[in-house]
Amino acid sequence: MYTIIVCGSLVPDPLQTLEPIAGPNGPALKNEMMLPSSLDPWAGHALYEAANLAAKHPGSKVWLVSLGPKAKLQQVMMTVAQKVPFELIALDGPAGGFTDAAETAAALAEAIGAIPGLDLANVLLFGGWESASRGAGATMQLVGERLGITEQFQGVDSLTIGTDGSLRILERVEGGKHQVSVCSAPPAVLGWATGNLPEPRNNPQVGMANMRGIMPALQKAKAAPVGTGDITFASVSLPKQTRATQVIKDQPPEQIAAELVAWIRG
Amino acid sequence: MPTDRPTMDADIVCVGFGPAAGGFLTKLAGALLNPDGSPALESPSMPGMPLQVMCYERADDIGFGVSGIVTNAKSLRESFPDLDPAQIPMAAPVTEEKILYLLDPGGASRRPLSMRAADTAIRALGGVLGVQHEAMELPWTPSFLNKHGGLILSMGQFTQWVGSQVMATGAVQIWPGSPVGEAIIEDQTVAGVRLLDQGVTKDGQPADGFMPGMDVRAPLTVVADGPVGAVGQQLDAHFGVPAGHHLHDWALGMKFVVDLPESCELAAGTVLHTIGYPEPEIFGFLYVHPDRVASLGIFVPSWFDNPARTAYRYLQHWMMHPYLWRHLKGGRLRSWGAKSLQESGRRGEPHLTGDGFARIGEGSGSTNVLTNSGVDEAWATGVQLAEAVIELLKAGKPFTKDNLDATYVTRRRASWLEAEARIAEKARDGFQRGVVPGLIGTMLTGLTKGMFAIPGRPSPPHARVPDPADYYEGRISKQELAAIRKDCDTKGIAASGVLMDRAGWPAIPFDGELLVSHQDALLMGGKVQAPAGYADHVVFLYPNDCEACGSKICVEMCSGQAITPSESGRPVFDREKCIHCGACLWNCAQAHPNNPELARVNFRAGTGGLHSGEN
């Protein structure tokens, strides 16, 4: 039986046109509140792994701690809530990708620490190793440190529970290989890479059950002190994209690969 | 593997989230809570709970709708009296409106003789008529088309904004990514909806992860699934349509959202309507949003009797017309999309109510084909139904046909919506005789407020699709046509591109920014997605007949190139490219053997589609 806390929030749908603008508190995304959003895919893998683990260990509970604009969180939760059961803790704040990892981690750790009756010694803290909007890769580590959880694993692709309750964890290392670690018991921080689970199907029944708790959680969401202008950004930019599309048929993979290489080299 | 179909009770279930459902839920949500936030109406299905209102939307987000919107915003402003357009991204007040007659700069347009004569006269009198850049600006905008004082909107941004407002009340739930498969009909009563099964094969058979779609049972089902929605089609098939009504007139609207070049001098709030080019039957629009962004596109109607009609290629030629290209050259594609429009207007109105259901929005025949306006009208129908529902709930009356007629239909019949719809009813009949009578008829109807019109009897779309050999007679021989078709079938591509090349249309000089291939428009602009585990929603009922079909108009008109020919000639559907425009529903050259009103392709409930929030 585990208490699994997943840190994860929404990100602007990466398929949209994202334009940085200068906001009153620093950089922001143009029309951020009107951009379609989705659950950060890295956090999504963590959430689905958490739900899978909880389902295998009756009595376990999954919390999702999300920091994002309250109105957008509600929209995104209408989709996420259909996939797996969880209880939401919402924090109202920006999620455009221009917040500092330390600020975000402090807010998340404080919210987790405030969960009534939480036994931190039994917690598995899950989250995305990376983020589709915040690429620092440091947030989960910082949250764990603030909560005093020293067993930390990043780039996790697999968690197996041994018969003795130990955690066997595969972390990504270079060369497509995994580092195998065994941790005797929680607490531990697991920053997930992609995991091994497909995205669960939308289940309206799960969604309805989740929404009973999600709506009150959103109403109780406190403003998180992040992105308030305490940090100065010298400049921001988005990666340059280039696209060329060809529809090809019956071409050998070697030829396709050669063309791709030539195109990348310009 | 769960095999039992789950069931849930609700009070009101709404199918689809667009402008009509937006109006309905906005009005309804406002009445569900007391000023102190406590529930004002108790749930009959779940005593002790607030009214349970569920809205299920097929698309993966509530902002993935498509429409080029310029609207008088009459009904919108009634719902939001303090509406500040600046609150809605991409919204702008209309400041300038022009109607342009576009001449044919290249000679490939198939213009009737009368139009060619008119073109010659216009060119000859160019100095007097103010012809510039191969276009003549009409000296005034007829009052029935005038949107001055109205709004330019992006459908995606508008529905995002409305959805945020509605969900912030906490009174209703809007579930995206939740397609409704069908209505539950019991003893001539609609008893709720069944969501689509998941974990099935292409043909709908249970597979790994099979999850039967949930039955959501409710005393009232609000059908707002648009002109090609599966539930609307089902109700039409089950209950029929009122005598004399039909769904014969359609159009496909295809649009780009474009970053205008720095050199463009068009101001935010500018509205351009075009007629005459690239083909006389194709109308165009260009609306300028704030921040140098424009929505622009064309409408390809069902009475454009071209067996190889395609919207995408024509849209590119339209953009490159000299009058428009001087504004657009150097621009960049931001977003792309397409949708079918039900253009029968009031004569396309289905049974608006029945026991347990009511229909609102475009699928209820609310689009006005004279004023070229649909969003505000759809919104109005939603508000009218919400007022009726509130009245019935407060009176403790059930959602029977009689009660819904006495409240919703009565409101609708007494409203400006009905009055304007009656004026517009015959406005486009003249197009059944040709484009010139059509334009004259529309003007006549508009200026006489519906007293006069040029008569015409709309035929089912399939009855108008000509034999390609007849259409291209004198331009392309039968033998060459057959060879082109065979070659395209072998390559698995539509023939329209080759046929337009042969008919004299110049090649598109792709620039990778605005002039891009159709596939790039899907990827760069539409960002099309399709979740796994759902059945194909486009089904060819008689594939042998499709194989023998001479026109393959379903292939040519497919907005996403999701329908392609196979080597045998049979069309093949690729769900991952479908944008759910529904063009295949009315672009079929063969009548259904058991129902001449229908064609031989099914457009069913499905998932995914566009992922752009700017259309």
C-alpha cells in the first residue's frame, strides 16, 4: 500500500503557435489563457505509472499536485480525470514555461507538506524527469530535497516492486542502457522518462468519480508565489523550426535515412 | 476486459460544444446557482444534488472548432452586455467592409458567357468603375450583408473563451475527447446518449482494451452536434424531417489563419467578401484580426457542378489573385481548417423537438444563407432553449415534445431569428439555375426582404455531380481522362490537381510559408491527430459501386486527403488525416439505394481531428 504523489501540470499544447511576449511580471506566452493545453506528457507518464502501481496494491492512493492557471487546470482535468483515479491538489499560478524551477519546487513541496495526515516516510514522489515547457530537469529533485527525501532516481523507465517490498528501478543512462538500482523501501523520488505504459483510454466513469473531488480542489486552489517578477530574464526565445514534407512510397529505409541526414546537414 | 456497458444518470446531456451549446450552457449555468453559490435547481435524477448537466465534445479540446466568423453579434451581446472584444483573443470590431468582384486574371476560370461579357465590359470601363488589381469593389455593401458594428472572431478562441466562462461557474461539465456515438431511443423517446466504444478495430469489433461506451441517461438530450453530427443524422433518419424540408444545399468552407506580412496595410476589423474567382461559384472571405493576423478562405458549394472539385487548390489560386496577393505575399500560414456548412437554412430545419430531445445550432437549420451568418444565430437557438428549459424546470414540467414546443419552439418562432430565416428561405434558389441567376436572386431576395426570389428546386447533391467526361468536354478527351484517373489511382492521389493543371490552372509556386502543399497544411496548420482504439467513422457502404464510380468526388473533395483512391479504384479512408469536415457526407455521386435523399457513404461519430485552437 503506497501513497503516491505525482507532481505534474499542464503545458500549452505543443502543436500550437507559441509566441513569447513581455508580460508585467516577465516573459509569458501570447494568449496563454486561450491556448489549448494538455497534461505535460512527462508528468502524464508519471501519473499513469502511479495509477498502475496503485491498482496493483489495493489501498494505495494517488495524489496529483498541479501548479497552473486555475481556469486552464479545470479544462485539462476534464480530460485527465477520465484516464485514471487520483485526488487533485491545485495551485493557481502560471504554466507557460517561464517560471523558475526552484520557485515551482518550493510551492509544490509546501503543498505536499500540507496534505493532512501525510506520512512522508511512506511516500513515493513521482513526476516528469523533464517537462514539455520547463526543460531544467531539476524540479523533482528540488521538491524531494525540500521534503527531505534523499533517495532520488531520474530518467526512470521502470519500477518493479520486489516480494520484500523493495523498489527495483531502471534509470536511463547513455547508450540506450539502463542503470539498475534497488531501494529497500519508500520514500523515494522518481522522475519518470517515458515509462512503459500506453496512455489510458478515456473512461467517463473514472472521470465522473474524479470530478467530485477535482471541482472542490480547484475552488480551494491557492495562489502560488511563482512568476511574480522576482527573477529577471535577460532574453527568451523558442527553438527554430524547419519543416519539409514529402509523401513517399516504396522507398527503402536506407534511402529515407540518407535523405534525412542530407536534409539535417542542409 | 470490461464488457458490461456502464450507465450513468444525468439531468441534461448536451451533444457537442460549439456556439449553440455555448449559448445554451451560458444561459443555463447562470440560472443554476443562487447569488450565494448554492444550487438554485435540484437534480430530479439525483435528489439532493444540483442539476447534473453534462456536455460531451468529440474534439480533443473545446477550442478546435472551425469557422471564419464575422457576425453582427446581436445575440452574443444580449448574453454579454458588457462584452469587451479585447477579452477574446483575435476578436476585433468590424471597421470596414467591402464586396469585391474578382476578375479572372489567368483565363482558367470556367465563366459562363454572360459573365465573360460582363468581365469584358468591366475591363473596358475599368477607369470609371475603379477596377484595380483585377477586381472591382462594389460601391456599397447591401444592408442584408452589412456587419458594420459587429465582430470578427476566431471560432477556436471564442469557444475557448466561452468554455472558460461556463466552466468557471462550476455548474456544468464539458468533457472534450468524448464523442457521442448515438442517441438512446426508446419508444420514440430520446432517453440519453451512448458514448463511442473504445478499444475496437477499424470496423468496430472489440479488441485489446475494449471499453464499451457509457450510456448517459437523461430526461433531456440537447443535440448541438452541428451539420454533420452523428446524433443529428440519427434523429433525421429515425424521425424523418418535416414535410417539404430537405438537406440538399451544402458548402465546404476552408480557411487559413495567416500572419500578414509587415507590408500589409489592411487594418484590424477589415472584412472583404469576394465573388467571381477562382470559379464563379466560389465565394471568398478575408477578415483581419488584431496583431496583423487574418482569417481567409473560400466556400465551395454543392451546386458547383464540378466532379473534381477541391477546396484546397482553389483556395491557393484565390489567395494568389492579384487583389489579395498584394496583401498576402510574404505572409505565413498559422492555422488551417475546414468544415461543412448546412446551407438549406430554414428549409433544412429538422424536427426541433421530440420527447426527450431538442435540437439547436447549425444542425437545427439556423444558418442564414442570405446574411451569410451562422454563429450568432446558433448562439441564439441555444439561449432560447436554455430559457425554455429553465421555465420547464421551475414549473416542474417534463421535457416532452409538447412542453418543449410550447417553450423552446414558440420562443424561436417569435424571434428575429425566425423572421430573418423566412426572408432568407429562397435566397439561393436561383443558384440551381446558374451562378448569374443565383447572384441576381440573392440580391433580389435581400433587397425585397424576401418578397421576390428567382425560383429553383434544390436537388440532392449526388444528383448534381456530372460525368467528368461531360464536364471536361472540349478540354480533356475521354481517353485522357481515363488515363489520368488510372494513373492517379495507381499513385493513390486525387486527380483534381492533374485535371486543374490540364484545364489551364498554373502550378502553385510553393514557398514553404504560405503556399504549402496540402499535406503541409494538415501538419503545419491543422495539426491533425487521431487517438487509437476507435473505429473508422467514414464508411463506404457499397465499395464495389465506389470502385466503378466515375468521378470519385469523395476523394477530390476530401479536405484532409484522408480519402484516397486505391489501385482498384476503391476509396480508402485514413482516420489519422481526417479533420471531420464531413464533406464526404455530401460529396458522393451515387444515391443510397434505399433512400434517394442520402448517398453511399456513412459519416459516423468519430474522434480526433484538428488540433489548432485558432481557426
